[in-house]
Amino acid sequence: MVDLIIPMLIAFVMIYALIKGVDAYNGFVKGAKGALPLMASLLPYMIAMFVAVELFRNSGLSTYLCRFLAPVFEFIGVPAELCELTLIRPFSSNAGYVVLRGIFDTYGVDSYIGKCASVIMGSSDTIFYVSSIYFASTKVKKTLLTIPIALLCNVACCVLACFCCRFI
């Protein structure tokens, strides 16, 4: 049944368009044509984020920052082993998954740290990536409090994730 969801959705859209008298194919082509300039304008922001994350990890800065911030993380209830994940996740979900895989390999998926890492990955987002793409596409210039509030929410998410995982 699950394999039929996408074909049924496509059939529903085509039937609905037929009933409404809309040319679905031309609408799709028009939408795809409009997406190309948007993707071209967003590409530099995406490349900048990918390069920044790779430089952060490969330069060793993430390791030094994690050592420095480990006591702070322990104080707020987040295990120090999750420091790199909580620092990388706001920048890139792919890099976050690489760190998550390392956590699973080291501590196991059923460990407290593995569970916390899973919940953190599922309940947080790539703040800088989403913000750069969104603000670039909407031309919003006044973003003063957006990033700090999003980062504060991300930290709260990590603390709450670790707190909830203590009872699982």
C-alpha cells in the first residue's frame, strides 16, 4: 500500500486538474522554469555553507571548540560527547549525519548518548543553511534577532532532548 501513495497522489492531482480545467502539464513546466533562476541565485549561498562547514571540521576548530565548551555542555545537561553534533547541526544536516554515525559507532544506537544524538538530529534544523537560503530568496535584510533566537531554541532543544532521553 505504501508503494502506491505517490502514484495515487499524482493520479489525484491529474484528476483534480482535469475537473478544474487546468492544463497540469503546462503548469508543471511553468513552475519548473521559474525554479531555475531561483536555484541559480541560491547556489552561491549553498556553496558558501558547504565550504564553511568543511573548513570548520577539517581545520580542527570544532575539536578545540568542543574541548573548550565541554564543561558548559555538561553544566546544562548535554553530554560532552554531543558537543560536536550540537555545533555542526545548525550549519549542515549532512555533516550532522556524519557526526551522528560516529557517535553510533562509538557509543551504540541504544546508549544514552546515541538516543540523545538521535533526538537532537530529529528535533533541530540547519539554522544557518535555512536562514541563508530563505533570506537570500526573499531579500529580507533585517535579520538581527533571527539567528540568536534560533540558536537559543536549538540549545533548548538539545537540553530538552537529553532530559527526555534520561527517562527512555
